[in-house]
Amino acid sequence: MSGVTLSGHAAMRAGELGFHETEVLDCVRYAEQTYCAHPRYGPNRRIHQRGDCACVVDLVHQEVVTVLLRTPNDWSHGIHTRRHLAMS
């Protein structure tokens, strides 16, 4: 997907989790896996995964709405950062 942008929230979450904006955009463009997002993320949303990054993309507005950290055990919602995972 070219032309995808980051919402303000996605940019904030990327920074909190330790991802640079280019890593997030690469996650979307060069995803290793994509699938429909859970309905709690809203309609017309798809998850793109690459490495330890996952992005929820609004397909209509071509915008990353949030960034998630993939952990070995489960999704991380604000508990871990990439740095934390590297230390464990």
C-alpha cells in the first residue's frame, strides 16, 4: 500500500513502543502477514504484521490508526516496549 499515512495516535504509539515511522510504514508496505482486524478496531480495518510490529490500517482512509507490539506470548497493549522485550 503506497500513500499510507500515520494518524496522530499511531505516531504516538510507535514512539512509545520504540518504532521509527519508517519501520511502521515498512510493516504496511512489506507485511509478512495481513488479516482482517477484530471489529473493536472498526470497520474496513486490516492488520499488517512484520517482525515485532503490527499495524491496524484503515483501508478507506489509507491510514495506520494504531501500532501494536507483537510479543512471543500475546499482544502487548501498553505494557511492553521493544526495548523491554530485547532485555528479556
